[in-house]
Amino acid sequence: MAGPAVYGSGVGRPEIYVSTDVETDGPIPGPHSMLSFGSAAFLADGTLVGTFAVNLVTLPDAEGYPDTMAWWETQPEAWAACRADQEDPQSAMVRYRDWLEGLPGKPVFVGYPAAFDFMFVYWYLIRFAERSPFSHSALDIKSFAMAVLGTDYRATTKRSMPRRWFGSAPHTHVALDDAIEQGALFCAMLAERATESLR
């Protein structure tokens, strides 16, 4: 006898790895704002199936955190990029939710670090779009690298990762650029894990 169906289990649907990067003006959402974010949706084989990017109007009554704003002063090009063509969070997050739900598989949030990026994206999705297609979980690239390499967490840094995992794309602090770069890195890790499992 078959068991009950599990809502949102994604059984029979491929996983789509949605590498996501956020740019913010502070350490937590609410008192501070998500200025922009970009998502790059990858199949497990590294195929890029879609992207989403938006710059957001800041939250009412929120303000920039002094240390974060001081860092932004050192990144004038990235700051200009994330402040162009701003959209209201309400419309942006509904569009993003619909984009995620329209992907050809079950979206899996992927971040570096996931704890920071997902905190903002999840908060904004619930606040402005009423639900999160990711549910309430996220996959952290650094944690996955730790497992693949067999290293301690603190010792698992980009400098300690094999150069073969990295492409030529620079880390620009423009959200979509960084999401694509980090998604390709994650897919390289997936490929290596698959190769190792066949040995």
C-alpha cells in the first residue's frame, strides 16, 4: 500500500540548483535592506537554464549599517550597479517567486555563504511574496566543499580548493555575476563528487 503523498517533495522532478548572491546595506534584513540579488539556475551537469536579477528599493525606516556602508565606499562600480533601475520589493519578490516556480525542476537554494544570502532572500520572499519555493532550507557551497575534500570547515576556503573547480569569471560584487561564478563552482564540485563515486 502506497504511503501518503509528500507535498513539495519534488519526487520525479530534477533538482535545479539556484545559485544566489545578495548585496545588502547591513547584516540582517528588516533594520537593513537587500539592495540587489541575482540567481543563476543550473542543472546538475552545469547547464545554465535561466537567470534572475533585480535591484531593490530600500525598506521604509531601514538604514545602512556603518561598517557595511564604509565597505561600499571602496566599491563604487558595484554600488552604482546595484542602485540602478530599482524596483519595489513587493513586485520584485512576486516576480522572483513565479520565476522559481516556473523552473523545469525543484529549486534548491545554493549560496556562499548560504546562511547570509538565504536569510535575506527567505525574509523578503515571506514578507513580500507570502511563500518560499525553497521551503526553509539552503545548500551551503563551503559546507559541500568540506565534504568533498574531507577537510575541516574552517580550513575549507576558496584558496584551499582545487584550481580546476574555478572558471575565469571574476568576483565583481555584482549579484548576478557572482551568482553565476559561484554556481559554476558548485557544479564543478558536483561533477568531481560524481566522478569519485564511480571509482
